[in-house]
Amino acid sequence: MALPQINFNSSHLDQAKWKCKNSIYYFFYLGGYVSITSLLLVDLLGLEKMTNSFGILIMFQGIATAVGPPLAGKIYDGSKSYLMSFVFTGVTIALSGAMCFIIPCLPGYKPQSQE
């Protein structure tokens, strides 16, 4: 049985290299975010509250997944440019990351390892 051959010209190879490069970036930058989530929850709230806090976190991620694309579409409809949708997304991700730096500065915060 003969296998079909795919004729790759230079544009297909360039596109494949671009997809491979972006997959590697996605793996390194977003993969770290996903894997460190449970560690941050344990550090901020303690091991005894991890299951509840992880469930609440997943609930909010689900809400953001359901609300985010229509909201980005509304932003695009208003501005006729995808730039504002990406800027809005980037700002909200940066704010969520900044919370990890702000929480330890709050007056009542004590790291779980020091209790």
C-alpha cells in the first residue's frame, strides 16, 4: 500500500517552522503558568484549603473562557481593530500576575510556611 506523498514547497516549510517556534514559546511561557498554579495556591492559602481554592479558580477560569471571546468580539466591533482586543487581554493577564506580588504586601498576610 503506497502512502500519499505531500509536496512541501518553501512556503509550507516556512509555515511549519513558524508553527514549531510558536509551539515551543507556548510550551515554555504558558506551561509554567499552568504548572505553578497549584503551588501558588498552597503557598497563599495553605494545603488544607487547596482543593476548595483550586475548584474556585477553575470556576473563574471557565467563566473567563466563556465571557472572554464574546467580549473580545465586542471590542473588535467597537474599534474595528484586533489590536485593542489583544491589548485588553494582555492587560488583564498582567493584572492577574501582579496580584501574586500584591498579596504578600497586604497587612494580614502570613506565608503558610511561617505559621
